Amino acid sequence: KAEDIIYIPDNEPNKIYVMGAVNSPKYVPYRQDIRILDAILEAGGFTKYAKENNVLILRKRSELTNDVQVKKIIVNVRDLMKEGVLSQNILLMPGDFVIVKEGIF
């Protein structure tokens, strides 16, 4: 009706950011059971200069205090894709940053 207000809550905490040496850096909406390979493929996969075995996940962890701690996780995605090492296809959490580093070779 006239003068009604519709509130749409922000979805910022439910994003996973995929950046660095991927073809289409972007955020991927978080969904239950999303894994690192899913997020990288949704961002267009690796560029030809990507360091596939040195993918960094930054995960924010807020404890009961106001201090925000960042956990760093290194993932060997190439081992997952080439050798089938399924333990490297880790679950992602809302707010994770997936950073694919570049290398010369």
C-alpha cells in the first residue's frame, strides 16, 4: 500500500570472495556444503599463471571479545584436481576469502 516500506536484509556475511589468479574474480553466494573447488570453478577456474597448489583461504573467527582473528588455510587444489586428493576439497564458510596466488611458472 502507499507508504509501505520493504526491508531487504544485507547478505554480506553470506558471501565467499574468490580473487587473484582466477578468470572471473567475484563473490560466490554461500550455500551449505560448498567446497573450494566449487567456488574456484564458479569464478571461471584458474588462469594460466595460477599457483594451483598454494591457494590461501582467509577465515575470520570472532571470539567472544571484539577481536577478530584470521585463520590462514593453505589448500593444494592441483593435488585435488590431478591426483584426486579429496581431503584438499575443504568446506568453505560464510565470509571466507579464497585467494589464488600467481606464479611465473
